[in-house]
Amino acid sequence: VPANNAQESFTDSDSRIMRHGGGHYEYSYNCQAAVDRESRMVVGVMVSNCAADAVHLIPVVDAVEATMGRQAKTVLADAGYRSEENFKHLEEAKIHPIVALGREDKVVDIDTKKRPYTELMRKRMASAPGRTAYKERKWIVEPVFGWAKRILGFRQMSMRGLPKAKAEGSLVCTVLNLKRMHVMRAAMA
């Protein structure tokens, strides 16, 4: 008999409990995608069993470099990817991060001595160019997840185990890229 606080799935021991829309919890995997601004192709993908997004930002940025053969110039990300370590890493790598610190109308109190990179991000997000760039995130990356969920019907993994979930996530992104290539090719004809 499992302990009352046990959180291991009997059908997929690699999956973890994660919060979903509407506030309910399910055993899941966390899928991340990096999308190229110009082509809107998925250029970096990551699937893990860690619910927190912030720990995935740098590995996804590294995946983009592995895919493209060059590092990203700018990274747009929502508040889930906020962390002093992420900001520091990206700034030191000469990658321009634009990452929300919270809701737009919420004032963020920052200890500038302990979190100088977060303070830099606050200033960047308060600027007109920063706000304009951040708004682009909605039409760059969000449609990818919308297509996966609405058009492909991909709302959960059908395979069990993290290695198979990673392969399935990569396959879904490949399908999305093929669809995008088809649209781009038709537009050029």
C-alpha cells in the first residue's frame, strides 16, 4: 500500500503530478518548444518530468544552438522562466533575454543587490521596446501549442516512460514543422 504522500503513477513511473488549466492535477510531462521568429518553425524541443519551467530555459536555448548551429540572438519567455540565474547566463552568453517578471499590472519588488540581472530585466520590460518585443511572443510560440492541441489533438503523451515521451514530443514538433513547411512552400508557389 503506497504512503498517503506517494506521487508515483502505477502506469508511468516517469511521469509527475502537474497542474493543468482549470486547476486540476494530472500525471504529466512538461513540453518546451523554441520557435524561430521568421519561419515559425520549432527549432528547439524538450520534454521532461519537471513541472517548473525556469529550469528548462537554458537547455532549450542550448537545443536551439545545437539545431541551428548558432546561438539565439533574443529569447522571449513568459514569467514561468524567470530566474536570476537564467538572466545572468543569457546576458553573459550575449543573448538578449526579454522575460516577463509577472503580470503586467503587478509591481515587482526586487532586491537590486541580490538580483541585479532581474533588475535589468525589470527595466527592460518597463521600456517601450521591451514591451513591444515581449508582445511578439504571443504570435511566435503560442500558435505552435495551439496547433498541437487543437489541430493535432495532442493533449497528452500516448507513450509511457520519459525516453518515449521525449521521442513523442520531438515527433509532434516535426509534424508541426512539416505542416509549416507545406504552408511556406504553398505561399512561394
